Amino acid sequence: MKRMKYVKGFGIQSPSAFAFANDVINDHRKYGEYDLLQKGGKQVGAVTEKKARLMFRLSRFHKADAVWFYSQAIGCYEEYIQKGWETTLIKELKAPFSDLKDGAEARNIYYISVENDYEKTYEALRKVVNTNSFLVVDNIYRNAETRAFWQQIVADERVSFSFDLYYLGIAFFDKRPKQNYIINF
């Protein structure tokens, strides 16, 4: 009930942040790809399906070169991401993160699930993330540690916009004024 006042991006003053909230996060259109992907026979929970559909819309919106996962959830989201933008590569982040390169023009989405060594993963990503990329953090309200980790990301001087969707958070690293928005997803 606390999150009810954060429906549909009310209170977002930035035109670009409001457009992102409406056109990507709160886009409730029924895409034909959703039906195709559901026919695959995979049974997932409602929250996982909601996140997968968001990953479809993020991929479609961003037209990413690659989506880098530090998670066990790659298989669940891969089809949705590929349907969103067919040329997007799906890659897995693994320590020591030597395959991450500082690509000034790369359009990447980085997805961190708050599992083993997620803080080290974020520190490695901070060195390579650029203004054309953004970060998705899963399960930001799982426990006090993950909430503190999300607040650390929001407070990072490189993060401009961040969106708290309760189930996950999205952080942008571009040059806009710093804002954190809470949206009832």
C-alpha cells in the first residue's frame, strides 16, 4: 500500500524519465511476442514473467549490443531479450571479469542478481559502464544488505537516473541531473 502513490510515474518532472517510465516500465500493451514465448511451455511465476516482459521492453527500447548477466536467470530471460532486439548478444559475467572492456560507444545492459559477490561485480562494472549503458539490479528488497547495496548504487556519483521498481532497480550512468524515482511496478 505504501507504493500506491508511485503509480504510472506521477511526480516525475524530467520529460525523458517520464517517457521511459511510461513507454518502457509501465507499457502494458500486449505484444504478440508474449504469446509466442509463452507457447514454449516453460512454467514461471507471475513475478518472473513480469520481469521477463520488462527485459523484452528494455531490449526493445535500448537496442542493446549485449546484455551481460551476473545471475542464474539467463535462460528465463534470453528469449524475451532476443525477441525485443534480435541482434542483442547474451553474455554471462564471470569473475575475474576480464572479458569486460571499456567500450565508450557500446550499448550494453548489465543485469546483476544479488547473489554471491554482487558487490565485487558492481565494482568491476563501475570501471567499464558508459553513458550508453545501464544497470538492472534484481531483488533489491530481498534483505537489509541488498537494500543497502541498492542505496549505494543510487548514491554513486556516476548514476544519474535510477528507478526503484521494488522487484528490481534500474540505474543510468549518463550526464543528466541525479534523480531516484520509485515506481509501483
